[in-house]
Amino acid sequence: MRKSLFLGLALASAMTLGTAAFAAGQDGGPRFGGHHGEHGGFMAMQKLNLTDAQKASIHDLVKNSFSQNKPQRDALRAQRQAFESMTPDQVGYQAAAAKLAQAEAAATQNRVQQQAQLKAQIYALLTTQQKAQWATLKQEREQRRQQWEQFKAQQKASAASSSSSAQ
């Protein structure tokens, strides 16, 4: 369970940092992630030729979203640390685990909804041409993902056939 919680938190952090990196990197500022940061949907906006006003608006939206969610993230972190400081033989350990699981589920639901809202707000700032370009970039990203999946499947099949012929 801890691995899945950690993975969920890592993905949430990556999404938040990716969005913040996009907002910071638009004006030539520092960028996080380098080449690998381009995998996110928000990173595709770097290719949309945003105006300075759009960049500023997006930066403000991202900054407000991040600061708005900070108290919730801090409360969840404190609850997680309190749970992790307990030992399994302590009274209330199972109740604390259930309470943490509920808090994590609620936080995940809230995060997904807020990310969708942020994406919708950013999308509303785009021109018709930029929206069309975004759709094209999204389609290209999906095609690359499918090619990667096919490549992985071929490699797996190749590895399986070579290991069976080696026997």
C-alpha cells in the first residue's frame, strides 16, 4: 500500500512541478526536467506560441492553484507522518490507517478535479488556432505512445523467443 501511495504522490508532485516548470520556463526562466518534461500535456503549450499576456495569465493560474492546494497537501503530509510514526502494535493503528486511506482518496479526487479545472481555465485562454495546434500535438503524442507500446511488445516477444530457443 505504501508503494502505491508513494507512486500516487510522486505523480501528483510531478504534475504540479511540471505545471510550475511550464509557467516558469515560458519567459526564458529556469525549466525543470529538461527533455523528459515534454511528456506532460502542459509542456505541449511551449510549442503554441503563447503571447506574453497568455503566459502571464497561465503563470497566475498555476501559482494560485498551487498556493490554494498547499494547506491540503501540508495537512495530508502531517497525517501521513503521524501514521508512519506509529508502530503496528499501537492502539488505534488500524483506525489511523483507515483514516489516512480515506484522506488520501479524498486528496486524489480533489487533485484530479482541480487539475481538470486548471486545464480547462488554461485551455479557455487559447486562441482557436492554438487549440487546433494543441489537438495536433496531443494526437502526435498519442501516436508516439502507441509506437512505443508496439516497440516494447516486439522487444518482449523477441526476448521471449530468444530465451526459449536458447533452452
